[in-house]
Amino acid sequence: MAVLESLRSKAGVLLVGIIGLALLSFVLGDLFGNGSSGGFFSAANNSVGEINGRTISYEEYQQTVDYFTSVYNAMYGQSAASGDVTDEIREQAWQALVRRYLFDKEYDNLGIKVSSDELFDLIQGRNPSPLVVRNFSNPQTGEFDRGFVLRYLQNIDQNPDAKFYWLFLEKEIINQRKQAKLSVLVSKAMYVTSADARNTFDNEAKSVSIQYVSSPLSSYPDSLIKVTSRDIKKYYNAHKQQYKQTASRDLELVTFAITPSEEDDRAAGSWIENLAPEFKNATDLAQFTTLHSDVPFNAAYHKKGDLPELFDSFAFSADKSDMLGPVLDGSAYKMARIVEVRMLPDSVKARHILLDPSRGMDAARKTADSIRTALRAGADFAELAAKYSIDQAANEKGGDLGWFSQSAMVKPFGDSCFFASKGHVLVVETQFGVHVVEVTDKGIAEKKVQLAVVERAVEPSRTTRERIFSSANELATQSPDRAAFTAKSDEKGYTRRPALRVTINDKSVGSLQEARELVRWAYNSKEGAISPIFEIDNNFVVALLSTVREDGYAPVKQVASEISVELVREKKAAAIAETMKNATDLNSLAESLSLSVQTLDNVNFSSFYLPGVGVEPKLAAVASASKENQVSAPVEGLSGVYVFTVTSVKAADNDDNRLAQEKSRLQASVPMRISYELFETLHVEANIKDLRGKIY
């Protein structure tokens, strides 16, 4: 239990270590079988996606999500995860399924396994797994603590959660090791030849200087270029791979912000004005605030400078009988009174003995009283902590918790330590059990104020919401199609905001953050559809589904305008090149075209941006491969057409040592690329279809 609590205390690190590093992968095989379909749904509606030709059923995916949710909830000691965490767990569960069905087949085909001796070494041996090191390291020194692992394993049968964690972690260790073996196996097959090294070295080390004449594409009128539908279709067929796409949607959004009216502002101000006399005369300010304020009473003590300027000035200059406000502060009316003033430090140092409450709180209280009596009689704190405390992490330091702020601990513990005097031994009860605490040191005390603040937020009333909804409803109901939506929004002066390339699993749409319901609608509707009214992020939203893109190749109609732009560029370049193709002298060419001869140095094959020219990779490549003192043929670039002469060449040297270093550098880069590129290659080959967004 104690070791498990220690792990929970750094649960964020553990989850990053397991979820982030291992991507919650590979443990599914033993847990969920083959994920065969069945149950409530028809075969057509039971799929949430496809991986490597395998249909992923809703049941298999949900079982995976449920398992990872159990891991999260057990780690944090919670019974439910928040919405954001649930979304993250769903995504990690999907990625785990993807990786399982991509890699398991490779492991089986290649005979990749982890022996029991190897597993022992990865856990307790000389070469511990990164997952073990990450999660069983000393929080102070950052060094791996084998004793922590041993204590965990010694106590594992006493706690089902601890055993659950270990089984989970052990599977992750095994599968991470398998993945490492696969990466090493593939990387060993990747060999950099001397020719590869020489080619890379030459491309980077060789450079040329050129003189050139540039005729910009903008100099040729667009009106002289004609692009036909046949041209577009021909280009599309020749470059079809460029137009492969994943499913996405374009929307036009009209939002109606749900904001308070002037009447709402006056109502909030009137409410707090009427309450002010009662607040002025109240004797129990904490209770009054809890009963009447939109924001519960905050029992914290604030030092000067902690509070907003207006409240800070009041807190450190007024008397307890004084009252601030009511005043409008941001979007709320507020009034404040001083509850209490104390001299308190910013931090204290303490040590504790935490008694296990599992045998009953009464038994823990009796033991705590006995320990307190013994300590007051001079007993050694560290010895008693080692004997009785279940906080093993603190016990390694004699129960010492170090320095901490009041808010760093749960409220009963923090308050007790800060209000106690140095050297005082006290008993405190929290949700973790019964603590015997000694305050060993305190920081310098300074004036701190506890403030009661009654707030009344200025919020839209029901009448205001109905009025705003009515405007949204008018647009939604009177817009049967795209044309009507556009006309109506223009008539009313509504701004239509585009949201482009919305994918099926997106949570946000444009500036709208919690928009899953809108995304699901977009993927279950036809192009040109007008949405019902959605309430998102304190807005009523009406949307036009302006463009639908499905997985596969974009139809010619969808990319025609894009192709047309490229064809105009190509035809202009070809027309300009025709006027430059017979050039034998740069000066004569420049004079005939009313251009100038320009100079460019240090051009090599790898040049991306050329000073004074821009991004012209074709010019850089052709120039670096050309011979000296020859006038080139026209080079049709991205923004102009170029004719050049190489005036000098700085060749790569033939230093064998530098060539060997280049070869070593390239070879060393192979393992770093393998893990990513291997997964990406398998991912592409698997033709993965993620359809979860139609359900969640």
C-alpha cells in the first residue's frame, strides 16, 4: 500500500512514462482476444475502423478504452476520469490497437520474443527497462532505486491495485523490448555504402558561382494563357497521386454569442446592492459568503501583492469593520470584508508518521496518541516513523517532508502545520489516514489576510438566452439550402467564419473548442446541408456544410481551380522559356529582354533558398550539376525562368578521413530514423480507417 501511494504521488510521471513512452500499446492481446463482433449492433454499424484489413468492432475498441480507463482510475485513486482525460484515453486506446495489429504480425514472423531471464534483467538486473527506471527513481536525486522495486514486489500480493499495476507495467516492458529488437533488426539491414557517402558529401561540399538572367513569370500576362477542361483532366491523370486525401469537411459558421444584456447587468447590480447591508452587519462572514456568493468562501490567507490591486489595497489598509464595494470587477459585482489577520510564514518544514487507517480510525487514533506521548517524552522520531508509518518515501528521510507551502498539502494538514508553533507535535486526520506531525522549522512570519468576497456574476437571463436563440433559429429554419443561408446571413449582417479541413476526430471547429456534436453532424450530412442549432462554448451555432471530402482521391471538380493555377504557371514558364531558348550570351539576352545580368555565389545541390532569388530548388540542382562557361538552357522555376552560366566551381575535396566521417555520420543516423519510419511505413501499408468520430 505504501509503495503504491508513493507511485500515486507521482502519477503524472508514471502515466507519461507508460502512456507517452509506450503509447499504452501491445497489452491488449491477452486481455481482449480477437475482438470478434457480436452483441447489440448490426455488422454495418458495429465498426469503429479498420487496421491492416481487420475490422475493429465497437466492442473491442470499448473494451480497450475500459481497460485503460481502469488503469487511469486506479492510478489516481478515482472512480471516474474527466472529459478531457476520457478523450485522451480513447485516443491512446486507438493508437494501442493500431500498433498491436501492425507489429504483432512482424514479431511472430521474425520470432521476436523476450525470455524470462531477459525480463528479470529488465526489471532487477544491470540493464533495467526505461519504464522501470522512469517509475522507480528517487524523486530527489533522479537515480534509479532498486530498493523501491523490491519493496513494491514484496508487498504486491497485499494490494490488488499494486498487482494490477505490475501486470500492466510488465507487459509494457516486454513489448517495448520487442519493439526495440525489431528496430535494431531492421536498422542492421540498412547499410550506407561509400558511394552513398560520396554522393551526400559532394552534394553538400561542392558549390558553384553563377551569372544569370531571370525573367519573372509575372511579366507574362495571364490573359494570354488559356486552360481547358481537357488540360485539367490530363494534368490530373498525370499527377493523381498528389490529390490523394483523407476525409475532411469544410464548414461556414455563424455564431451567436450568449452574452448578458444591459438588463442582466442591472439585475445583478441591484441584487448585490440589496444584499450589501446584510453583508455589512454579518458576524459569520465565511458562512454568509458560502450561502450567498456565486463563488464559495476561500479560506486562504493572502500576503500583500497576492490579490488584485483593488482588493489588495483594501485588505492591507482597512479595518475588519470596513467593507469594499459593491464594485463591478470584470464580469461580476463584488463586495469584500476582512475575516481575519494573522502573522504567517510562506512555508514550513515538518515531518510526519502516517498511520494506516485500514484497521479502523479508532485504532489509528489510539496509536497516534501513544506515539505523540512517546515523542514528547524524547523518543526518536525517525525510529518510530520506520516502525509505524506507511509513507515509505518520507520514511527514507526519517519522516521528513521538507519545506512546503500551505496550499501544497490537503487543507487539514496544511492549516495545522502553519498555525502550530515550531517544535509542536500534533495529531491530524486527513483522507489518507491519521498523521503524527512535528513542525521542525518555519519561515519568517508576515502579515496575511483572510478575505470574504461575495460575488454576483453578470450572466444572461432566460429572456436574454431566448432572444439570442430566436435569432439563431430564424437563420436555421429559414435557410433550406446554401443560397438561402448565404443570403439570409448577408441580410442580417452575420459574419460567416470558415472552418476548413475538419477531420472526423477533431474536437474543435475553428475557434469553437467543444464541438464534437457539430463534427458528428458534419460527417453524417450531405454537402450543402444546414445544421440545426448547436450550443457550443457559450454560443448558439448554425453551420453550412460547404465541402465534403472523402478518403481516396479528390475528384477533378474539387481540385480543378488548384490545377488551373499550376497549369497557368507552367504555360507562362514555357512561353517565357521559348523567348530565351536560343541564348548564347547572357549580356545579349539581358539586353534583348530589358533585363540585367546578376551574380549568385555558393549555390549547391542542397540549396533551398537562394539570396535575391527565393525558393528555386530546380535552379540550384541544375546549376550545381552544370559545367563552367556554358550558357544553360532555360530553367523553368517556381517564380521565373532562368538562363545562367557557371563562372566557378568549388569542388568537394577527396579527403578520405572526411569521407569516412560522413559515412559514419550517415550510418549513425539510421537507428534514429528506423523507429519512426518503420511505423510510418507499416501505417501507410495498413490502410487504416478511423471511423470513431461517427460514434464519439
